[in-house]
Amino acid sequence: MLVVAQDSTETRKDKPTFHIGGALRFNYNLSTWKKEQVKRGGDFGFDMFRVNADAAWKGLSLHAEYRFYSKDFGGAMLKEGYVRYHFNDSTHIDIGLTQVPFGNQTYNSHSWFFNLPYYVGKEDDYDMGVKFERRNPHWLYQVAFFKNAEELNFGDKTEIDPGRYSYDVAGRNKEVNQGNVRTEYFFDANNSIGASVMLGGLYNIPSGNMGSHWAAALHTNLNWRRWNLKLQSMYYQYNVADSTQFEKAIDMAAYGAAYQVAARSFMHTASLSYTQPVHWGPVSTLTFYNDYSYMHKPETGFADTQMNVLGCMITAGHIYTYIDWAAGKNHPWLGPVWTEALAAGNTDAGWHSRFNMNIGYYF
């Protein structure tokens, strides 16, 4: 019998691969509304340690990212984790805790703080479900079904645990049975325009009844030489199956704490960046940016929210440093009001700011 040796390329394709990576980050911040912190000259401490795992075998691959924050910021949490099956080079399906296809992706911003959509669960959001994606030279199609947000407590009438990375509906309600469709048209490899829609159920824990929620967005990502511009306009609405006193605002939670968010709003964002290569020892790139976002709340008596982040990202080998001056008006992370800032807010609210420096080593 003649035995033919197997092609070495095919052998490599069939061999399982596994890689471990991660990051360690530290953070300095100085917040204008924290008077005692200002007297101290700000605070510098641990931000986050994360572990990434990637594995592949034939048409299957796995990606997972587990993060460790301090106890006050939610502790340990799974940011994302899913199994992917590759039908071919242009089509795949994900199952698990995967990114929700909505708006500009992977991010709708350039800064460490993201933009306002993140704080209402509409940027860099991850839920439990199935996502199908197909790409050709000019079009990207994404269709997904999410059974729910990441569920940590499998009780009968249990509220979601706030120890999570991305913001999800919390308190008296839960996101369930959500469908997403996102499409993006590429003029060329670096410029695109797209649209996103989502529709899902909103289970009310006290009544046991089902409400609904939906959102839609138009977005574009444009590049010219060293410039990048991300634009997005969106609307979302939550229809709670609850008593009328809870119709105007809902609870959302992440990083170990919850706050209220207007049940409906328009959000507009504009994010501009410029990248400058340099040769300063280990420093290779400076990326300057300004991210602005505006949240209009149609509810009578609700005050709008604004956010602006001016900053620079410094790239030095495996070290990435974000230096941000973040300002907010009626923003829970950028001001003294936490619970109501993104809901009713305060019509007399002023601007507050935070100087922030995040230093991370990625491996």
C-alpha cells in the first residue's frame, strides 16, 4: 500500500491553538466636585486586572475576557465569553455572552470614558444569546437574538446582580427575548455608514407582566489620512408593565451600583480623533481626540444630559495611557448627583469635570 504524507499546511489547520493574554491598569483621577479629594491632589490606585483566553480548532474558536475590579466597582466579572463557528472566512455565528450589534462598533468613541450611549447600555454592551454575522467587500450584516442580559442569579423573581461590565436594565425589570439587526455599508475599507434596530421584552418582576423596549440608530465611521470621525444619532424607549409611578424612568446597573435612566431619549454623538506618529523613546503614537454626546429627554420636567471628553492616548509598546479631561452636565459619573442624573436630572445643574489618567500594560 502506498502511504502519502499529510500536507503540513492541513496539519497546522487541524492542530488546536490556545493563547492567554490580559492587562493590568492603574488610574489617577481628580474630580472638581469632590472637595476633599481636590485638597489631596487627587487619588491614584488600582483600576483593573484582566485575563483573556483565545482558542481555536478547525472551524471553532473561543474568546473570553474575565476582569477583576475592586470590590466597590463590582469585583470580578465576565466581560464577554463566547464560542464561534466559522462557516467560511466571511460568515460566522457566536453563542454566549457576546457584543450586542448596535451603533458604531467596536466603540462609538475614542476615550477611556466612552460616550453617553455606554451609560444607558447602548455602546459596548454584551448580552447572552446567538449572533450571526456575514461580511462581503461592501456590506456587513449582523442578526442576533439575546435571551437576556448576563444572568448571575437564577432565581424566580430575582433582580439582576449589578456586578457586571456593561449597563443593563435592573431593579424591578429585566431585559428578555431581544432581537437585533445591524447593517453597515463600506464605501471602502476604512469608511462606512450603517443602521441598527433592536426590539425586546421587558419583564416586570413585581407584576409578572411583560413590557417592551426598542431602539434605533444611524451611524457612520469615516477616516481620512490621520483623522477619524464617528457620528451617531439614536432613539430608545422602555415601556414598563408596571404602575404609572415607574413609567418615566428605569433602573440600570453595572460596576456594582445602579442608577435611574430616562425611559426614553434621543442621543447624539460626535467623536473626532487625530493620530500623530512620533519617535520619543518607547512612545510611537499620540492620538488626540474629542468625544461629545448629548442626551435629550422628551419627558416633561426632565433635564437633558451632556458629556464631553478631551484627551490623548499615548502608545508606548504594550503600554497604553489615556489622559482625559472629562466634563459632564447631569451625568452620574461626572458630577455630585448619582441616582437621578440620567433620569429627571436638575434643570439648574452646572458642568462638573474630572481629570483622569489611565495607565495600562497589555499582554
